[in-house]
Amino acid sequence: MILITRPAEWTNRFKKKLEALGCEVIPFPTLSILPPADPVPLDSAINFLDAFDAAIFISPSSVSEFLKKHRPLYFSEQCKIIALGEGTANCLERANIHVDLYPVIANTRHLLALPLFSNIQEKRVVIFAGEKGRTDLKETLEKQGAKIHMAYTHRRARPSYSPQEVTWQPDDVALSINLSLESLQNLRTILGEIHRLKLLEKPLLVVSEAMKEAAQQLGFSGAIIVAADATESSLINEVSRIFKI
């Protein structure tokens, strides 16, 4: 059995792909996606989309929450649309929003290495992200002279589960998949002591070396496998390799 901890909004398609490989899958979201506490920065950005020289989308969730705004969404012709990674770029393209750039490796360092950011002074840039997300990106671009508007599309929260809602047993878990440090921390917090101790011994699939180190610090003692990136294709490839399917 594979335990996937993605937010419920992003579980169904990934679950079907794993099931197509013959895997039994249990969705157990450890993050809930909620509206931003203050909607004004997002509304302001959407009202003046044509004023920006570049728009950066940080995650699939930032794309989906952006698209929930029921109004025409038009960027100016000169505005460059940038995604933090391939998964986010795919979400934009499915919504018929052309993506100009995204880094091969989905992190801030590789994003900032894109040619566009070599001359960003005085450019007006909007960053669509979750609350408290990517402050390092904002600060770096401001130091380079860009004018940054943070448009918070959502906030993340830890869901609560009653004991009756945890219908699976750790002994049945062959692999758990986590895509963020926050989801990993939440998984450890949500589970009762017996479930937690048993799950810590199980194999874990993560998406960065930093997550692997954090998992070890949190007490995960089973095999920790690092996927090439957070895209569904990379995760599917690792699952296929692990289970030889």
C-alpha cells in the first residue's frame, strides 16, 4: 500500500496513475488549502495584471487558486509567465496560459539562474504564492532592483483527523510519499504514538536532499528515497523502480 499525503485537490489524478501500475493507494492529506487570510493583495494583482513585466507562479496550488477568480484574467503581451517547476508549468498550460520560462530543477536558486533575472532592475514582478512562502525569492529580487508585489493565493493548514478517520494500519504501508517538509511534519504530528512509531520505520519517498535530511531529523529511520523532482512523472518513475513494476 502506498500512502500519499498531497492536498486533496491534487490527489485524484496521481492516485489513478499509481493504481494503473497495480498499486493500492491510500490518500491521507496532511495539508489543507484554504483561502488567504487577507484577499486584498491577490485581488489587487488580478485587477492590474496588465501592469506587470513578469508573473511568477510558485506551485500548482497557487495556479488553481488564482484560476478560481471568476473574471477575465489577462496578462499584458510583454509580461513573462514563469513557473517554479515543470508541475506548475503544466498546470498553467492546461489552463491555456502560456509559460515562457521554468527551471529544470524546481527551486529558488535555479529559478534565479534563468536569463530573465540577469537584468530585472525596475521590472514589476508579481509572485503568486501561498502565505509565508518564498520570502527569500522576494528579498533577492528586491535587492536586484525589481519591484515586487506578493499576491497570496492561499494558506496552508494542518488538517485534523479523529482516530476513526485513520482507517489504515502502518504495517500495511509499503511506501509513503511526501512532497514538502510541512506535509512531513504534519504527518508526524497527526498520527498517534503507535501509528507514528511504526510509520517512521517505513520507506519514504521525498523530492529533495533537504527533505531527506529533515526526515532523518524527524526520526524517519526507514529507507528514504529522493526523486529527481516533484513532478508526477518523476514520482511514478521512482515508484516503478522501487517496486519493479
